[in-house]
Amino acid sequence: MGRPAVNGGRAPRVLAVIPARGGSKGVPGKNTALVGGVPLVARAVRACRAARPVTDVVVSTDDPLIAAAAIAAGAEVCVRPAHLSGDASASEAALMHALNRFEAEHDVTVDVLLMVQCTSPFITVTEVSDVASAVLDDGADTAHTVAPFHGFIWRESDGTAETDAAGAQGVNHDKAFRLRRQDRPQEFVETGAAYAMRAGGFRQAGHRFFGRTVLVPTDPGRVLEIDEPGDLQRAHALAPLFGTGDAAVPALPRRVDVDAVVIDFDGTLTDDCVWLDASGRETVAVHRGDGLGIAALRRAGVKVLILSTEKNPVVAARARKLAVPVMHGIDHKDVALTKWCEEQGIDPQRVLYAGNDVNDVPCFALVGWPVAVADAQPEARAAARTTTTSRGGHGAVREIAAWLLGKELYKP
């Protein structure tokens, strides 16, 4: 008999929580320390955001500098209370707090919970994806990253056992008869980088190693945990070999990368809901912050287009309000987008397209910056280069404008 489905048939909600308190004693301020020019917490956020199974990314912190770096990298922030921020605070307690807070604030049920450590500077998108997939697809209750290990472990005597007269003892070997490497069973070291678990099982067990645990082997050459100043120095030395983080994890787009922003309407500028009155007239809700973002993009010289399959006059009305061109009632959005780029003299690779559903995927394939909103359909998220933390109709377009313009967004 197979294991029960993770999500009961609906699209799974996969929440990645990055614990990052501000009170490190060994390396003060380590979670915002730069490795390859990128704050450690931002490296972890980028890896999670680029991992296709992950739907949401939250940084649990008590530190405003960490919170600012996390938000800039595209994560939500869960403010950790003081009683969970001390040196002796358990990671599981912070995870449970973030899980409970996220579900309550978003009115959702999380299916798979990830813990990703920003003290592992060279974590990859693949590692995050693989631990999540072990639970989502392979029937594991829990999974975590490990590295193959072939060394001999010793333990010094403490003077209390009868064997202490023999001195130090082998832990994973008999010092009197040591097998060759090829004759020994393979052992693994827990890397501390990424963990995944069924959220319901975690609530019941209270820890992250319940049920059937799957090990996800990783490249031992990339394994490094920053616990003391020497570890941070090694990370600085290794960063040029492993890249700045941008090679493995795409950075968010900047103004210099984008000449035009093309926006889907239903589900991107709206929350994908429609209200009908007795006469059959449709109305939708939009977000004022998105209007602010679009106005800022226009002031900055970025071309903006609304492109929609919807034929309802509300689409054109919203475009008029925003003073941007609109193409609606379009069956083949990719064809229309290609023609528009040609007419405007814009390289599609310098276009950011924001969408939420399967009919946006052909446009995603044409542009350099395909972006899915946070609650997009799985097919759209899988085809996107990056994903907003805001849902469609809840400020996703304003978030994109903030990526591109930074502080310029707030200039009149």
C-alpha cells in the first residue's frame, strides 16, 4: 500500500523557513556577512526562491538588519519573539512559530516544511529542490542533505570506563582491524544545509527526524558551515570557485536588465476573482500599490503593456486609469507579444513578463525575465525564472517595480 498523498489532490504548499537570529556570539552579524558580495541570508533566500517545489519563503529573525536583507532578496519575514531568540533556543521551536504564524496570516495549510540554513553559504537550488522532492514525490516523511564520509572517527577516553587504559577508541571502526575503504559500509555526514518534513508529522513529533528519513547526498566539496571566524574566512576564499551565488541562483532583475514590463491581467493585476451583479455585470478588485508601481516604472522610462485574453471592458478601463497601453481579448498571447516587441523595437530578452497561469507559459518562453506571482499555477511557477512573494492582485506588480527601481520607486 502506497503512502498517503502530501496534499490530498490540490497543489502542494511548500514553505521554506530560514532561521536567522541576530545574536551570534562566535561570528557577530554572520547572517548578513557578505560571501561573494551577497549576504548569507540572501544566498539562502535566493536558493529557496529558485527551487521549483518551494511556494513560499520566510526568514525567521529578531534582527532588523537581517529582516531588511531578507526582504530585499524576496522573502517574507516572521519576527521571532525574544524567548525563541536566545543561544539555547531550539531550531524546532523557531520552525513551529514560523509555521503557525504563516498559516494563520495567509489562511492556508502547509503540506511540506523546509528548514534551510543560511550558515551554509554554498547551498544550491538542487539541494533545496531535492529534499523537498524526497517528501513530495518519493514518500519520505523527512529528508535532509548529507555528504559522503570515508574517515575514521576517534573518541578520547574520559577516565571512567574500563577500556580507558587502552587510550582513545575508534567510533566507527575497530582500531585493531580496520577494513579497507571499499570494504566498509558507506557513511554520511549531515551537512546542516537543508531539511524537509511533512508539516503534519512535524507538528505531531515536534522534531525534524520522524518517520521514514531519506538522505540526499550532496557535493562534499561545497559543504561548509559558518560557526566561527575561520569558517567565514574559508567561505571568502572559496566564493570565487563556487561563484557569487548568482550563477547557481538567479538574481532578481534590475533596471539595467529590463526595457519593458508586460503584465497579465486576471490573476496578476487581480486576485483572479470576479464579482457578478444581478444584471451579469462583472467587477474585479485591484491593488493600489500595483498602480503606484506601474506609475513609477513609466516615470523611469520602462515601457509597460497589459496583455490579456480577457475581453471584459474592465481590462481596458484599468489600463486607461493606469495610462498604459492594453491588448485584450487575445487568444495567442505569445504571437501578440512577439509582434508588439517588433513594433516597439524591444529585444524580448530585455522584457519582463508577469503572469500566473498556463496561458502565460508561451510568453514566458519568449522573454528574458519570466516572472510568476506567488500564487501562480504550478506550471507557470515551473516555467518562471523567479517568483514574487506577493500574490496576484495583492501587490505583486509593485514588488516587481521595487526590484527594478529600488529607492527610485519612492521618488515623485
